[in-house]
Amino acid sequence: MARRALVVDDDAVSRLVLSHMLRGLDWSVEQAADSPEAAARVGEADFDLVISDFRLPSGTGVDVLHAVERSRRPAPFLLITGIIEHSTLPPETADRLAGQLTKPVSSDTLRTVLGRLFPPSAS
């Protein structure tokens, strides 16, 4: 059974590219365009991973993180930031993240982070 991810980004192209990269790594992917939609999805379903852009039209990725933390089964949370947001996140927020990715996210970077979060099972 494929792992499930939620990708949150208001930019449709960025959302589609990240979703495509995840599907290429055998993930099942759902998408949300803003923080209220993401909060609703994590309240309705369990995800193995949530990836959110920092800047959203109706809040920030930190709002999505709060929704994930309140969900019945909190998933690891990756925040996608630009260089400016990356350097300005308070340590207490950064410490709650499973990881932080800087735009543009490469498939190699994504694969490395996923390998760290979800190591292959020993056969």
C-alpha cells in the first residue's frame, strides 16, 4: 500500500510538480491550495506526510502545521520556504518540522529527505 501525502501550495504548477515527484516515488498524493483546505483534509483523513509551502493566500504553512499537530494522527511535516522565510523561522517552529525544503525543490533533495524520514525496511 502506497504512503499518502498531502501537498499544500497555492501555486498550481509547484503543487503539480511536487505531486508528480512524489507519485514517481510511489506515493499516493492529495492536494490543497490553501491552509483552510489543508486543515479540512488533515481533519478528515490520515496522511503519512504533509508538505506545505510557507506563503499561502489564507495564512502560512505554520497554520497548516498547527492543523496537522491537532489531527488524530499527526504526520511528519515538511515546510517549503524561500531563502528569506528559511532564515526567519523562529527556532521553536523550526524544531517542530520534520524538515525544511528550499524552493525550487529538486527530486534528488526530496528523495534524500524521504529516505531519512521513511528508511527502507530491511528485507
